[in-house]
Amino acid sequence: IKNPTAIRRTVSFSQAIFDGEVDVEGVKSRLCENAQQVNQAHIDHVIPIIVDPEGDSINAYKPFVVIDAILAKKNLGTHKNLADIVIALGPGFSAGKDVHAVIETNRGHHLGRVIYKGEAETNTGIPGNIEGYTWERVLYSPDNGRIDVLRDIDSIVEVGDVLAEVNGKPVVANIPGLVRGMIQQGTTVFKGMKIADVDPRGARVDCHTISDKARSIGGDVLEAILNLEMEIKNI
């Protein structure tokens, strides 16, 4: 989308839409505005990032693999005919019916499991537990409007510190720790929208590297692609 709402911006390729280019653990991405720029990005071994909220580029580029990583907790129109291999993350999809494979995204024993028939676990709506904190870690917008960020990612904060404001209403830290996630400055938000994340581990956290969960899910997406490709080729 034109204005991504990613919270963990230091490890999100969508940040390239704001900054032009982004480097996540040595992997680079670049904002592209046309097919020529997309092709050049591939030549440069850079991930091309495009603004395409309707997914029209899928028909234009006809990729071998399509991955629905929207994490909307429901299917917004993804189907098996989009590509040779179609994979979806999290709940809302039925493997074998809607897509070829579903990746479990819920923390726990089954995190990262590749599902070839059936669905992922139902969304619990509860943030992951870090050192005993769940809901307390996540901060939500107190109003509709434009956010003004006062304490951005990498800031060490204490309980009661004001991290941002929306229409003059403060967004206050519930726990001490490190601001691991913060929505882009100036984003238009709505009341109750997730806009920030405080990690109670504080300075021990490296917010410039991806999480264990993200690394697990990424690896299992690759596993699913390789397995499904072998099946297509009858290897």
C-alpha cells in the first residue's frame, strides 16, 4: 500500500517506500515505479518494492510463486490460480483449497509448520509473551488522526513516558524497555490501531535484526516452495 503501517520498520522492506532503499541484515530492497526499474533491481540483486494494493502486478509479471503475507487473519482474495505455487501465512486460508500451502504463524509448538491440507490455528488476538508481558508491550492509538512520534525505535523508555501523540492525546509506555516498533512519523491512524511495541528486554534487544519468529516463518516458506516445486516437477 502507499503508506505502509509496519511497526518494526527497521526490519521491514516496506520501509523502502518511505526511504527509497532499505537494508535488512545485508539484503537490500529498493522502491521501483515501473517495469524497467523492477528488472534493474533484479539485475542488481536487490528486492524490488512496488506500490500495488490491488495486486495487479501478479497478472503483469506472472510469477512462479505468490506468497500472501498480508497477515489480515482472513483471505482477501488469494487463490490457487494466481501462480504455480501459492502460499499463505497464518489463519484465514485452507491449504489444498484456497492455496497450496499455509504456514503456521502462531507462537508455540507448531510455529512455522508447513500445512498442505487444512488451516492454521485460529488467531488468539494475544501478543506474544516476552518476559511475562503480552498486552502491556503493545501500544494503540488513542484517537483518529496523524501521529507525531516523540520516542522512535531504539529509544529506552520507562513506565509513563510519552512515546507519541495523536491529536494531542499521549501514547504512554506501560512497561520499561526498548521501543522495538513504531509506526512511521506522520501516518494517519485510527483509534485502537496498533502503532508501537516496547520490548521489556531493553538494551539486550537488537531491533535491527529480524526476530526468531520471522526467521522461522521465512525458512518454512522456502521449505514449502522447494517441496511444492519438486511435486510439480515429479521429482
